[in-house]
Amino acid sequence: MVGIVMLSSFVTNHLSEETTDMVFYLIQTGILFLGIFLATTIALAYGEVSVKIANFEGIRLTQFFRNIPGVLLHAFLFSLLVVVIIFVSTYSIYFYVIQQQSLFSLFIGALIFWIDILVALSLQWFVPIHCTFHNKFIKCIKKCFLIFMDNTGFSIIMALYTLILILLSILPIGFFPSIAGIAIAKQNAFRIRMYKYDYLEEHPELKTPRERRQIPWEELIYEDRETLGPRKLRSFLFPWKDE
């Protein structure tokens, strides 16, 4: 992403003074799309690998590269959707907040802002949903919103956790935890959250919202706890010392 920012700066500095605003914005939009497309492609390719990791299966480094051709279409469509959302939201907020400058327009601008937040919280589940179910693009998007609406608090926590991982990735210049670490974290969270729906499917007698919230998580994740066992920070940094 640093390279994309540098590319944007380079292009901006080398545009002639005769370049129209329309051409400038089209170029910047293209660069933005390229950055989102590359990040989404990497995230989806890592996401396919993270599914195996979350299921305690063995992986190979070459699997990441083999996954790339199969995720290009969904990466393109998702990037296009995100760019359209950014473009429409930016223009709308600018129009209502900066140009109109009325109490009603400020309300509309604030409403658009919070809608964007809800959309972002929903779309964060796109990678694990696609990599788990391999549904068509529209169906993946629908499931993103369904997961968010049914797990709002959990989605907010995961968004904050993702933000922390992104900030932690800045110091080591993206080498750790990076997109790979975020993909694994999201996939693990999504896989465990799916236990809830498996449990509800096995217990159709739970119909009221209050009953459906009473999920025996300790029982559902017991097998995972037994598989992983107790871990200390030292075992993650120096795994050979546990041998």
C-alpha cells in the first residue's frame, strides 16, 4: 500500500498544469482501485490458506500463489464495489456538509457517514465468507450483512482488533502480522462464530431471540481448546523450547 501512495504522489507531481480536474480524479480513482484490488487479491489468496490453518490442516507456501487466479474475479468485483462506495459517499458528504451547510444537510451527511460505518463493518466478513463457502459474489455480500446484523457487537470487536493488527503491521513494514495475520484472525473468528449456527440448526426448538442468544460456547469450543492446548507467549516466539 505504501507503493500505491508513492505512485499516487508521483503521478500527481508529474501531471501537467493543463490536466483537467476530471482527468485528475479519474487517474486517482484508478490508482485507488489498483491498491484495493491488490490488497483484496492478497487477502483472498491468503484467506484460502487461512481456512486450512483454521481447520488444523497442513499448508504449503505454493498454495498462496495457486490461489491467486481463482480469486481475481471476486477481488475485482469487491474492489469495484468499494471504490463506488467511496466515490458516492465522498461526493455525497462533501455536497451535503460543505456545500449545503444547513442543519438538515448536516443530518444527511452524518447519516451517510454512519451508513458507511455499517457497510464497512459488514464487508469485513467478505474474505472469510467467500473462502469458506465459495458462493457467488452477490450471495457473499448478502451474507456479510446478515452476519453483521446477527453479530453486531462481535463485528465491532473484530473491526477494532483488525485496526490494532493494521497498526502493529506499520512498525515491521507490513511483514507481521500483515494481511496474512489479519486473514487468519478473521477466518478463525468466523469459523468459531459458525459454531453458533450449527448449534441453532441442531436445536430448532430455540425460537425466541432470548433463547437463541443462550449459546453454550464453552461446550462448542471445547474440542478446539483440547486440540490447541494451553499456550504461553514463549511458545509462539520460541516453539522449539517446548520440545
